[in-house]
Amino acid sequence: MIREPRSAFVGRGRELDALSALLHDTRLVTLTGVGGAGKTRLAIRAANAHADATGDPVWFVALDGVQDPRRLPLAVARALPLGEQSVRDPREFVIEVLGEAPALLVLDNCEHLVDAVAAMADELLDAVPGLRIVATSRRRLELDGENVFAVPPLEVETAAGDVSEAVALLTARARAADSSFVLHPEEAPIAVEICRTLDGLPLAIELAASRLRTLSPADLAARLSSRFTVLRGTSRSAVARQRTLRAVVDWSHDLCSPPQRALWAAVSTFAGPFDLAAAAAVAGEPEETILDLLDELVAQSLVEADRDAGRFRLLETIRGYGRELAEDSGARPALVRRHLAHYARVAADANRHWYGPRQAETIAGLRADRAELQAALRAAAALDTAAALGLFADLRYHWGVGGYLLEGRGWASRLLPLADAAPDLRVPALLTATWLCLLQGDLDEARIRLDEAAVLSTDLPAALRTRTEIERHRWNGTLALFSGDAAHAREEFAHSIRLAVDAGLPEESMFAQFQLTTAMSHLGLPDAALPAAAAERYADATGERWMRSLALWARALASFTERALDDAESIAQEALAVDTGIDDPAGDCLVLELLAWIAAARSRAERSAVLLGAARSRWRRIGSGIEVHGPQMTAHHDRCVEIVHARLGRRAAERLAALGERLSPAEAASFHEDRAPRPPALSDREREVAAGVHAGLSNRGIAESLVLSVRTVDTHVQRIFAKLGISSRAQIAAWYEADSAGSNR
């Protein structure tokens, strides 16, 4: 058996189960991961567990002190019985000692000797048929038959009421350093934040825990921006390169070539995940060159690759070290400027090509780049006011459709008061800010922004002035509509549409067209659906989906006001389906509200309550509400709420609304109280598990309450999904609520 450290082993149950299965089926397993991820400790525990289960001997070879590849066989030999006394050739000795019987060899810290280790492992596996090898390395060995196990950081986030592995480790090591240490309940969120800041890396968490002898959790959290200075250990049993966080990362840095170090510094400019094109742009090199270097950094566990998303990310510890490299080399200012230039191009392309078939891809890309767009705006605000205003305006669909209204308005408040920019930059920013104000119901500020845009627009070039007038009349119409003046709104929308048509810009007419239908519906005018139908036809012809969804919603509203409820519901459901992939929260809220009104008009109070709850949670997330959209919309909403409360009572209605808040728009729209899926029946145990899901318990919490294993609860949840034909815990909760209500009627 390998001697394990005397400190308690915390967590890693899933990883140990996976390694047990791998060691049962394969002969070479390499544990990879960034420095400090806990590879050595996990490998020792897994090897000892294998030895316990099989009775096979297990040997541990520490390679961190071996610098010369030629001394590798001797290091392995000396780890085996009598190896220190042997004068034979080390390779022959190792092969003879291991012999024919099954055995397990752990080769620890292979990354600096990776070629030599790979050659020797290959030789030993061929020569000793019963041998299994576990290697730990920051990069794989690249051998035939190798199974790579990427050691993840410890989990930081858990379901409510559970203690994560990372926090458990922090607490255990803090108590080991000071037996009087207690993590008070109010400090639990701070402990989570400490572990999150440290990326869930066990070594970093252990070093942080040692500081809790003298610092409170809050004080420690406040100092972690200087993690490389703060996190220094005092354990005499730790090897030198694990006594400080800096020493751990220095080891990885020393293993990198100069071009790899330069790319490490460059990609540390990113605030979050990034793609290959962005990495190449910031590094200032062709993508082909960067791809090879990135692959090397991934192989060395310095960069994580998400193959499905086509993105890369760095742990915050690795990012912080890379930024220090960039600062020390003087490269940081140039990297920041290239980062800004790249994301300014991304935003400009998204704005320029918004109306078209790639809309879902565009908005998904902007959402994925959210952290980088924020970083680019911060840099632009400090470096170049004109660039900042241009970037803000080009991100209009990121703010308005992506669901980041609060962020967008925050940037408007920060950027618009800066030194005056040319009208061709300031006016688009003012109009973008106007739209965001309208979406949040700040009509006074919207009016101020529109008035300034009107004054400045006289100095614009002709083409931009035309576009500005189209948009200005559109927002004037929205302002009137949301103020309750549907007649004036109708005039402004019609004016905007005429300008767009005359200018040969049909895509710019669609927004006003769907809103014109809304105004005409409020006025009770005949053929109210016609303008939205025209927008829908153009959107359909060009593959555009966002405006098509809103046009469908407007048509559904027109049908609702005409009491054509079947048409209204089918069109509204189509609007929601079309928006899938765009996921405009304001648009989804409008559809959910309308479906709730239709349900109430049909006396389907439970369905209406669930839909109202689903809309409410999304309105709250974007800092908006149905009242923003004017008194006519508010009246429809209030009438719906009155019907629901009258039929169900306030408490029952609120309970169902709270349930709706946990459902996606599609799940809420598919909720029907008279279609609750009863057959096939759940077993009594499955109903108990469903009740726990409904109560908001995690699988671990359910297991504790029912005295079951977590794995058994996992199995029950999967069976419930299969029986009910659903795929989310929120749907289980919805089913349970409806089923219980049906049983009690």
C-alpha cells in the first residue's frame, strides 16, 4: 500500500468510482490536469482502493525530483523492494521484480519527463503482462491503449442546503490548522466565493485554509486578488514547488516554450471563454499558428477546450499568472487594444447582418462573448470615447434581444455623459439607449434621448439621416404606445414604415409594422393584423426569426381582441416556437402573457396562473413588466389576474404561479391542467421522490429524507422522466402540482 498523507481525504467520490472502473478494464490510465488539481492525492487513493479490492501490490514512484531523463529507470527501480541495493541494470531489475504477477505502478509528476516516461511505460507494459500503470501528468503520454482521465477542480456550487466538496475541504483544512475554527452559517456564501475564486483547485484551497488561522473568511476573500502573494503554505511535508501557489504555476511556466508562454500571456487577456478566431486576433498571429500552440497549452492542462462549443477557457489562477507575464513583458497594452478591436468587429458584424437566417447563431455568439464584450467596453471607455460609443450602439441587439437591458442601460449612463463625439457616433448610441429605456418603462429618459437625437440628426450624412429618421419615428411611436396614446402611435409607426419603404429598407419597417398592429388592436380597428402579416411575410422570405416571432405575437393579439381565441392560441404558440434559439426574453414574456389571457378567457385558471408565473420570473430578470407596454396591455393582464384569483383563490393561484416561475417558456406553454400525465402510474417510492423534487430538494437531500442512496434516487428520477415523457426537474414539479391538485378536486 502507498502511504497517504495524514490529512483527511475529502470528496472525489465520482472520480474514484470512475477510476476504479478504468483500472478494472485498462492497463494504462493517465490523470491529467492543471497544477494543484489534486492528481497525486487522487491517484494514491485510487491505487490503494484497487489494491484493497484485488490484493495486487502497488508501488509509488515520485518523479518531481528527477531532472535527467536518463535517471528515470533508476528512480523506478529504487521505488521497488531492494532497489536501493541493486547493482543490476535498472530496467532489467524493474522487469524482474514486477514479474508475472499482477501489480500496479503509480508514476507521479511525469510532465517534465514525458517522452522518457512514455518510452519506459510502453516497454514495461509489453514486458510485464500483469502490470497496470497510473501516471499523473499535466499532459498525456500519447501511448497506444492510454486512457486519459482529466481531473476536474472540486465542485464549488451545490443544491441549496448541501456543502460542496470545495467548501468541505476548506473547512477541514482550516480546522486542522486551528481546531477552534468554525464556519458560521452567515460565512458559508463567503466560503463558496473563496473556493470559486480559487477555481476549486485543492492545493489553492488548502493554502487558503492555512490563512484562516489569522484572517476571517471575509478578510481572506478580500485579499485573493493578490493570490500569488497571499497563498503560501507552511507544511514541512509539502514539496518545495507546492508550498506556494506561484511555485506550482512557475513549474508549468518553465515547461512551456517561448511561443507558448507568449500565447499564455495573450489569451490571459480574455475575461471568459474565447474561440480560436479571437485568440488569433489578440495574439496577432494566423489561426493556423495559434491552433498548434493552443493545442500544446491544452495538452499541458493550462487551457481547457470545450470541443462541443468550439471554445477555450482558463482557470482564474492561470489567467492571473498570464496577465502578470503580459504586464512584466510590456505586452499588456497592445493585447488589450487588439482585444478591443476584435470585439468591436464582432459587434459591428452582428449589427450589420442582424436581419437574416443566421440570427440565432449571431445572438448565441454575443451571449457567449458577454464577458469579453464587457471587457472591451471597459477598455474603450478608458482609451477611446468614440470606439466606446460605436461598440455600445453596435451591441443594440445584444442588449435588447439578448436580455441584458440592465447592463445596456448601465453602459448608456456611463458612456453618454463622456466628452462629445461626432453626431454619426452619438446619434446611434442615443437611439440604442432610447430603445432600452422604452423596454424598461423609463419614458422620461427615452424622451430626452430622442429629443437630443432629433437635434443632432440634422448634421448627419444623408444615408445615416434617413435611417435615423426611420428609427426616430419608430421610437416616437413606441413612446406614444407605451404612454397609452395608440392613435398617435399609429401615425408615427405609419410614418416610419413609409420612410423605410421609400428608402428601400424593408427590414427596417418590420419593427414598426408589428407595433402598428398592436396600436390598431388597442384602437379596435378592422384588419389590425395586416401590418404584422406583412412583416411576417418578409421575415419568412429572408429567414429572419426574431421579427417573425413578434409579428406572430401581434397577429395573435389582434385575434385575441377579436375574441378569436382558437386562432389567437395557435398563432401565439407558433410565435413561441419561432423564437426558440433567439430566446428574446421580452418577446417570450409577451407571448406567455397572451397565452395566460387566452387561458383565463377560456376559464382555464390553473394554466393561466402557471403562465403568469413563467412570465413574471422573466420580466423580473430583465427589469421590466407588462405595465411597461402601456395601459391597454396592463388592463388585459389585470383582467386575467382577477379571473384567476376568483376561480382559484389568491393562495392557490400564487402557488401555481410560483411553479410557473421554475418552467421554461416552452414548458409553461405546454402545461394543461386537464392533460396532467397520469398513466403510466408512478410507484409509491417514485411519488415520494417526485414530492421531494417538487419541494426543491436535491437528489442528495431526497436521499437523506427517504434514507436511500443518492444513486438510487438518481435512478428513480430517470424512471420518472421516462414514465412521464419529460426531461427536467421543473417538469416533475409541475406534474406533481397538477396531479396533486387533480387528486384533491
